[in-house]
Amino acid sequence: MATTAKKTVKKEAAPAAEPKLRIRVRAYEHKILDLSVKQIMDTANRFDAQIVGPVPLPTEIKRWTVNRSTFVHKDAREQFEMRIHKRLIDILSPNPKVIEALTNLTLPSGVTIDVKMV
């Protein structure tokens, strides 16, 4: 009879990850998107925040094909597409002043922002 000794392995506690603010910016026009990202980065730099990005994310493309005619001429079709451009910005260990400045920021219409604390 062989006896097997059980090994006890202690898992070390993972170091507490410092909080970061993850900002996802979306828009239909890339020029307006780039201006908005620059405005966000300038605001964060004003308060000496450490920034990672902007990271360009893949462009989401939605496509539709529609008949030109309502009843006949099946071969005549139109194709439409809508492009959604995206960027990602991480702000490492944000202080309350940065968060307050970013919430009071006014951005152009057509720009959507998702802010998460990770």
C-alpha cells in the first residue's frame, strides 16, 4: 500500500490592481470621433493623469440590400452601409478631479461614450 502525501499549496493573494477608468468612444464620423478623443485626452492631461491610448477598435459595419422597386425589377437593388468607428482610452488610477472634469465635458452630438471603472 502506497501512501500519498497531500501537498498543501498556499495561493498568494494577488496584488490589488489599481483602479482604471476605461472609456469607449463611438461615432459615425471618424473626424468628430478623433476631435472628441483629443478633447478627452487634453482634459485628462491637464490633471496629470496617466493615459493609455487611444486604441482604435475594429470598425463595425452594418449593411443592408434593398430592392429599388416595390413590385417588379428584382435585379435592381441598392446597397447601404453604416460604419461605426470606435476608440478605447484607459486612464490609470484616476483622481476625483479627473472624473469630475470628464463628467462636465461637453462633446459634439453623434458621439457616444461608455465609461467603466475596471
